[in-house]
Amino acid sequence: MTDTTAAAPRLAAFHFRDFRLFWFGQLFSSIGAQMQLVAVDWHIYQLLRGSSFTLAWFGREIALDGKALGLGTMGLVRILPIIFFALFGGLVADSYDRRRVLILTRSVAAALAGVLALATLAGRPSVGLIYLMTAAGAATTAFDSPARQSLVPSLVPREHLTNAISLNMLLFQVTTIVGSALAGALVAVFDIGVVYTVSALSLCAIIVSLVLMQSRGRTVAQSSGLGWTALVDGIRFTYRSRIIWGTMLLDFFATFFSSARTMLPIVANDVLKVGAGGYGLLNAAQPVGALCAVAVLALRRDIRRQGWVLLASVAAYGVATALFGASPFFLLAFVLLALTGAADTVSTVIRQTLRQLLTPDELRGRMTSVNMMFFMGGPQLGELEAGLVAALFGAPLSIISGGVATVLLTALVAWKYPQLRRYTSAARAE
């Protein structure tokens, strides 16, 4: 087999017009989306600050911190629509023009951000409205994510797919850094409604780029339609590919127990005492670490023994999370949070590349939708778990225990799935 990797130019995916349009459209839109994500959590924190709830437990009344419980509930609000619509979203991505699907989903997302902006600027925000718009946005994501990830392999040749995924990871980390910092700065100075307004406007960028693209994102093979058989085919393929299934379990366990992001408003304000500005910086810590990892990966031609590197990076993610929860110092907390971002990026590049390469084009949407239930369900359900534990025992203990659980479960997956341990670039699905 001819090795084309060594001869490939740097940033090879940028040599293709449609990928460039898609990438730069996502660049501006993702900044706005990240700003909205940061603003929503801070908005919930503000609206519920000082509130408390009482839980009756075996004749005793237990006081629960309202802001911790409210932030944790956001995880449930975000994941329920994913559970309900993700598999159908994958079928849609495999049956229709993926580009048109993305134009529709991004238009709806812009409208939802606009509703939040209008309500907040008019002085009529409420926790219920934020939950409702967040849930609707999650339902939109259930259709958007399978179409978006499945579209990328049709924009570049197969030999440049790893480069395209790395550039998308770079984009995600850069926009998370910029979006988090901008959101923190704007929230500290202006009304949160301004952040929602900027988010709504930024989403128009990806819509324009999609309209200008020549690729229509149609699947190569004939679609099997939207029926039950097509749905089962996607689930069966994903489960029978033991390497893909093992990486999905890693996704779920790590993000369920080690998702410290939801507790950042409490850590920033109540533990580290750094306020809104510090909260924005903490939100940027993970993407800063991830950006460093992407830069290192870009200088390498390949990663040897990818399976072991993947498992080690997830374990490192758990260790850094536990240490972050125990840190009383802002600088140390920032560094540890950055390390979680670096470790997660290494594992993500490996996971995404092998999944796309091992999945036929006509099944990519359904494989992505199943994976979405794991990698999005993990952190969102993890937010609820973290919120409940934090409400009872405090945010630091919630974060520490989650990191320890991640390390233990990574060891379990490594033992249970030897195919994943042995995976290299030359390996094939078993």
C-alpha cells in the first residue's frame, strides 16, 4: 500500500474550496455558539443565586443549593431531546442532502438565540424560558451534528480526512477560547442579552458558507430510507464494530463522571473568588490546553499504538479533573483544567478518525447519531449527576469523585476491549 501521508502538504484539507468555505463559516458561527453556552450557564447561576430547595428524605429535610441544582438540571434539559431525536437525525443525514439539513438546523438555532436575546433585553428572562430554548436547541443539534460530521468526508479525499478532522478540532478549540473570553468580558460589562444577540447574528455565517458550497452532501450509496430497518442497520453496525463501540463507552464514562464544566460558575465565584472575569478565563482553560495538543499532533506524521494512547489520554483526563477539584488556587486550577483539554483532544482526534475510516459513507449519519447519544449524553447526564452531588456535598467533592471514577472505568474498558488496546493505523474493525 502506497504511503501518501509523508507526501501530503501541510493543511492539505484547505486546498479544497468547499472545505475552506465550511471551515470559515463554522469559525464565526462557533464563536457565537460558545458565547451563548457560557452565557446560559452564567444566566442560570444569576437567576438562582441565593435560592435553595428542601428535599424530604426518610423523615428528614435536606437543604439543596438552588444554583447548583439549577445548573445540574441544564444537563437533563440538554440531553433529553438528544435521546429522543438523535437516531432519527442520523437517518435524515443518511437520506437527504446534508447541506440543506444544515442550512435548516442553523437557521432554527439562530432564531432560538434571537428569542433569548429579545426576552433578556426586554427585561423578561426566566429560568423556564432558558430551559425551553436550550431544549429546542438540543433537538436541533440532534439533526445538525450527524449531518455536519458526515458531510466532512465528502469535502476532502480520504487520504486528507485526518487533516480535515484535526483542522476542525483546531477550529473548535480556537472558537471555544475566543467565545468564552468574549462572553466573560461582555457579561461583565453588558446585559447578557447582548451575548445572545451576537450569537444569533454569528450563526448566519455558516448559513452563507453552506449556500455557496458546490458539494450537496449526498450519500454515495442508495439510502435505505427512514424506516425501522434502516435504523436497526445503523445500530447493528455500530455495536458489531467492537473498536467503535469501545470508544463510545469511553466517551460516555469520561464525560459523565469528569464533566467539571457545569460547576465552573460555582468554582469561579464561591471557591476561587474570581467572579465573572475569572469564570470566562476558566471556560477558556480547556481549549487552551486542547490547542497546544492540536499543535503537537500537527507536527507528527502519525501516532503509534493509537489504542494505548487513546486509553492513556482518557485516564489522564480523569486524573487532571480530580486534581482540579481539589485545587484552591486559580492558576493551578487553570493549568489542571487545561490539561484535561489537552488529554481530551488527543483522544478525540484518534476516536473521530478511526470511526470515520471504519464506517461506510451511507452509514456515517447513523453511526454519528449513535455516537452523539454517548458523547453528548455523557456530559449532559453528568451535569445532572454533578449538580446533585454538588448540592449535597459541595462542588469540589463532586469534581474529585468524578475524576477518580473516570480512571477506574477507563481501566475496565481497557480490560474488556482488547481490540481497542491493540488498535493501530493498520488495524481493521473486528
